Amino acid sequence: MRFVRPLLSTMLTLACLPAPAAMPMEAECLIPSKPGGAMDLTCKLAQQALHTEPSAPELKLSYLPGGVGAVAWHTMVSQRRAEANTLVTFSGGSVLNLALGKFGKTDADDVRWVAAFGADYGMIAVRADSPWRTLDDLLKALKRDPRQVLIGMSGTVGSQDWIKMALLARLAGIDPRTMRFVALEGGGEQFIAMQQRHVQAVSGDTSEALLNAGDGKIRILAVLSEQRLPGRLARVPTAREQGYDVVWPVIRGVWMGPGVREADYRRWVRAFARMESRPEFAQMREQAGLYPFSLTGDALTRYIKQSVAGYHRQAQQFKLLREP
């Protein structure tokens, strides 16, 4: 009898413990922009890649545009903070907006960073029938008369698309504050606006350009990478090659609400770590127009915090931060 009681006690204790976190049948990938841009692409890549994982959920896509990510951020942080199976896409631009205070009085610790599983680079594009055939052509036109060049950007002054153009403009001897732009909601809208001749150029990202380059209607003037990119963009020169030393990588991944319990958070971190380690994922990422960049969990959180600090310094150079 003295052996039965401890055994019963142990069984009761185990019965009271929470069950190990298991993958649900379905989960949501929330896209903080309209369909057609790189945020959309990020969720679709995760959807495709997770579908090959054993016991992985079906990832359903939903859209919550507004404020270039601010609406989705505030919705998750205030109203949906503990949803265990909702992922939100982010990019380097999201991290920049966080550094600039565009998400309000929040910081990197206010959400849970799950995984970054790809990167692309900034790029500058025009219509295929544009008179500007090189980056230098465009910047000289801007210098002659900034009023004649309307640039499509995702976000407003201080967004990553604005800063990319501001860095190039400054190197060309142009005051970035003289640039004229149209603030749009994501890469899909940018290219639509350019095709409809509402803007003459687009400051965006390579993955978005690849989504829109297939019909031969756009000309990519420069990619903002250290060296030429492989694949379909191999013939596009870098800005650095053309005399403008600007490099702008853009990471892409997912985060979760701050109230998600640790077990559920770690479950998703492990799922993405497994996904990224599979050889077939590299092929999917390449097909999506992204380049290798893999961080999950704590390592990604450290990287995000370092990035916020770096963007903050860059914003100070352009006097984009309000003095307290």
C-alpha cells in the first residue's frame, strides 16, 4: 500500500499539468497591407512551406492594412494579444517604423518575434517606356527639377522606401526634402500606380519587383545589394556599381502577440526552425524572389533590437525624430 499512494499522487500531479502544446488544424497569417506586395508574399511562402511539414496547420491568409502596419500592430497588441495561432508578417520596414515611433509608444519587447526566413533588397524601378535608363538618369532628372518626378513609396516621410531614395538623393547632391512622392499601402499599389502613370518611379523591394516584372512593363534601374543578385535580376546593376554606395537589405518574417503563452510561442519557433532547415525550403524561398536569411526565437529578438537601434541612429541623421 505504501507504494500505491505515491504512485497515485504522481499520476494526479501529471494529470493536472497542462498538455503539451500541439499544432492546431488551422492558423492565421495576418498581412498588414493590401494583397499583392511583399508582405503578402511572405505569408504565402510560410503557407506553402509549412504545408510540407508533418502535422503543420493549414495557414489561412487575412489582410489588415492601414498605417503601413500600424493598424495590425495595435490590433494585435491591444485586442488580440494572446492568440496562440495568429502570426503577423513583418519586414525591415516594420522594424524601421517601430524605431521611428510610428507604432506609438511601443518597442521591440511589446511583441514576440518568431522567425525571419528570407530577405530581399531595396530597388528603384520605372516604367519600361521611361526616358530614364539608368539610376544616374533618374537622379539627374530629380536634381534638375524635383517637381517633375513623382515617386511611389510604401509609407510617408521616414519610411524605408523614403530613406532609400533619400540616401541616393543625398549622394547625388539633392536635398531629400525636395522629393515629391505618393504614399501608398504596400508594393502592389506602388506598381499599379506606376502602370497607370500616377507616379514616374517606384522605390520598393526586389521581391515586389519580381512579382511585377514578368510582363515586361517595368525597368529596374538598380538593386540596393552589395553585389549583383543571382537569377532573374542578374543583369540589373547595383546602385554601388553606378557610383551610389547605398545597400539596403530587407528581412522578412513573422511575429506573434505579446500575451501568447511560452509553450505556444516555442512551438511556433520550433516549427519555423524545422521548416527553414529543410533543403526544399531553399528552393521555395528562391522561387519567391527572396534570399537566405534565417533567425528564430531569441536570436531573432536580439537582431530586431539591434536593428531598431541602428535605424534610430539613421533617422537622427535625417532629423526624422521629434525631440522630447
